[in-house]
Amino acid sequence: MMKQACLAIPFALFVQGAHAANTTGATALALAALTGEHEAALGSHKRHVLARLFDGHTVVFPAGHTITVTAAKIVCRISDVAIARRSCALTFGAHDVNLSGRRANELYATLVEAGVPGDGAAGSIFESVSALSCVIDPNVVLENAGGGASCTFTPGP
């Protein structure tokens, strides 16, 4: 019995569920802007503010207020065989958005930059997260001290 328990302990250490991860700074701002562009519930004004911040422009935003970008799931796929194919599926509750081409590649590359571990099978490479939540404080971002942007997510499908 003791031998079986000793064998089971190392195995249990390797079997772990998906844990929440986070990213901050420039990567978080990019992830929020690229995702927020498609989140209908965000509203056009906040999407515009995120886009301008991401493009390096100044914005006017009420002090003490933040912009929160959420997505239930993002799954991006590129092919290492059909090298011109790339796609991302974004799920915002009941609202789904499908991206392809350059826009999908931007989001895919940002997920890689955020440290999301890739997964691959049969000529495809996937990057995916669930429960994405990014909080952006435009006024802190404009201080140019590296703060004001953070995202949490669960890597994987």
C-alpha cells in the first residue's frame, strides 16, 4: 500500500488543472484593445478610447474610471502547412466573432506574447484562453510609467 502511495504522489503533482494567468503593461493593453474592438457590450466610446490608446494617442477619460474588457473564450489557430490560413473565434456570452487573416494573426501573436501556451495537432497550432478579463485605466496608461493595464485569463479551451 505504501509503495502505491509513493508512486501516486509524483503523478498527482504533474496532473494540474488550468490555472489563472495574467499579463500587464503593453501586452495587456494590446490584448484589451484587440479583443475590445469586437465586444459589443463595451460600447463605441470605450472601444474608441482603447483604439486611440493602443495607437499611441492621448484621450480624455474621466479620472478614477476604468474600461473592462471581457471574453468568455478566444481560440486562435494558424496552420504550419497551409501557411496563409489563420483564424480566431471570440466568444462574448451569446455573441461570437470570427476573425481571419491579419486581424487573426495580430490577436494570435498577442496571446503568444502574453505567455499563453500553444497546443498543436495535425498541421495546426492553437492559442486559446477562457475567462479573459482586462482592466484598463486610460489615465494611468497616459502617465507613461508602464501601468494602467492588466489582464487575467485561464489558458486553454
